[in-house]
Amino acid sequence: MKIELSGHYGYRKLVGSSLPAIAMMLVGGIYSIVDGLFVSNFVGTTAFAALNVIWPPIMVIGALGLMIGTGGSALVSMTLGQGDKENANRYFSMLIRFTLVLALMMAVPLFLFMEPLARLMGAEGEMLRQCVIYGRICAIGLPGFMLQMAFQSLYMTAEKPQLGTVMSIACALINMSLDALFIVGFGWGLAGAALASMSACFVGGFFPLWYFSSSRNTTQLRFRSTPLEKNPILSACSNGLSEFVGNISFNILAICYNLQLLRMLGENGVAAYSVILYYGYVFAAVFFGYNIAVTPVIGYHYGAENRLELKSLLRHSVILMLFVGVLMTVLAEASAPFVARIFVGYDSELMSLTTHAIHLYMLSFVIAGLNIFVSAWFTALNNGKISAIASFVRSMVFELGFVFLLPVLMGTEGIWWAVNAAEIMSLFVSAYLLLRFRRRYGY
């Protein structure tokens, strides 16, 4: 299917245009899962727990690339909708350059302060040592990682989502091959997993940097020689603030889950939650991929002042998110024992805990997609403030609160129910925001 930002988007076109972005996100999630599988089965539970203890704070920094890319995508697509192709290319160029500069600035302190950061996350002893090894290698690869995250949203704006899918597949193959070589073949343990991941990120981040600068580029976006300007960068960061807040919130939540689980269930609790994160990301990738695809379309029609198409996009998207949410929840519930066996089948007690946790946690996906979409909707309308509020309330108010409240009322069961309670509360907030701003944006 030829991808264009303009024109009418019914169900068929929405699904067809979003499939490359969904595939891109799914492949990215799958190669993270492969990392976990190799580490869990060939290095051990301590290393597996260490990987998932230190990864959230690294991801908080890496999410700056997602913020710039998502917010930049909305800004660039809106500018294209206004018919200003020259400024669209200027904004695109300076945002990618800013991402690279910011990544280089963040990598050095992240490397130097990795040990105290790991201690802050609750790591000690052998787990602390493993966290530092993995984290410092990731700090070295941070520029590639942040660029890769920034480009994820911009492929659709360039009307080349298939390129993003191809890059994700290539990076996945690189990562999985190097996992097998470094972990199984060379016996490098968690360091091998980090080297494999960052090698893939290097390709995923720097290849599009070359492509959009080369004569092979056939898209409407092309790098220009332009200085960094404060206003477009601040506008993009403001637009993408909700995605950054959402990612920070997710990773702060992961840190809090880990701290609670270490206290209540030890390493087994962290390992079970790690499986949930890996498996849950596969399902969440469908929502994220859809939002990456539809955000520039919404932004384009908003810039072109096509209110009828905005109404259509909202209605179709809400129905799709609910339908897909129910479908994925059924699939997650049915496959829970199989997934637990793949990751932690070597320990029957841990496998039982993991299966039970998946059954409870994955119920949240019935309505999670709708809540995630509402935040992306306001990002696309270049209202980063409201988008960030929706994301922040969902994660940092409701879910974080329930992570600490429900275990007091329900014991360890409360940890797994927290996300469900949070999504239900967030649904009311999402409905209120859509109604509250209906007149302003004319949908």
C-alpha cells in the first residue's frame, strides 16, 4: 500500500498504513525478548534480574530520543500539511542533529555514575557488578540508541514506514546473531548481551542518518545544512513531552515494581515481572506502532484544517483500539503458561509465579490501547501539555499509587492488580479530555 499523509483514512487504510510501524515496533520488542531469553537461560536468574533492574533508568535517558522524534513528527507533518516543505525539512534536520548532540552529552555522566545508579536501584553484591557491566556498555552505545528511537516516528512522516520495518528486521537479526555468538559462543555473559544490543542500535541509528543525507533518499524529507534554533526544538520537545513522560513513568514504575518485588518476593519476583515486561511489550507494540503511524496523519489534517477527517480518524481509532485490546487480552491469557515455560521453565516455582502474574497483569490490555491513543491524539494536535497530563496521570498518579496501596490491602496479589485499577481510572480521564477539548479542535 502506498503511504500518503493526505486523503481519507478508513479502517482498511488505517490498518494497512500502520502495519509497517507495528511490525517495526514488534520486531524491536522481539529482539529485546531474545536478549532476555539468552540471558535467563544461559547466564542465570541473577543476571536476568540485573538486566531488568538497570535497564529502566537507561531507558529514561534513551527516551529523550523518542520525545524528540515523536514531537518532531507532529511538528514536521503539521508543517507539511500547511504546504511549507522547506521549513519541514529544516525542522527535521535540526531535530536529528539535536538528538545526536544531546546523546553525546548524556553518555559521559551515565557511564561515570553507573555504579551509584545501580545501588540506587537496589542492586548489591553480584547483581550490582552485573548491572554496572551492562549499563556502561549501554552508555557507550547511547547515541545510536537515541537516534534509533527518534527515527521510529519520522519514517511515517517521510511516508516510508516500510523502511523502518526493514531496519527493525535488520537490527533484530544483528542482535540475535550476536547474542548467540557473544553469550553462547564466547561466554561473555551479560556483557555479550549489552554488546549485541548496542551493535544493533548503532546500525538502527546511523543508517537512517546516512540515508536521509544521501542521493538514494526518495522521500519528501531531506537533511539541510541549518543551525539549531530554539523555538522549533522547544516546540518538538513540548509536543513529544507526553511520550517522554509516559516512558519515564513506565520506567519509574518498573523501578518501583522491582523495589517492591525485591522486598516481598526477592529475585524471583523481579524475574517474574521481567517476563511480564518482555511479553507485555509485544502487545503494547501494536498500540505504539499504530500511534506512530497515525500521529503524523492527524497532524497533517490538523495543519490542513480538515475537521471532518479529524472526526473520522478519532472515531475509527477508538473502535480499533478497543477491538484490538480485547483480542490481545484473550491471546495473552491463553498463552501465559507457554510464555512462562520458555523464560523460566528451569524453575517450577518461578514458572508458577510468572504464569499467575501474567494472568492478572494482562487483563489491563482491554482498555490500555485506548488510553495510550488518547495521549497520542493530543500530541498529534500539537498540544503536548494535555498529552503529557494524560500520560502522567495514568502512570505516575494511578498506577504508581496502586503499586504501593494495593499490596497493603491485598498482599503480593495487589502488585499484579495495580495496572488494572490504574487503566480503569485512566479511562475516565481519557473520556473527560476528549470531551473537554472537542470544540477547540472541531472533532
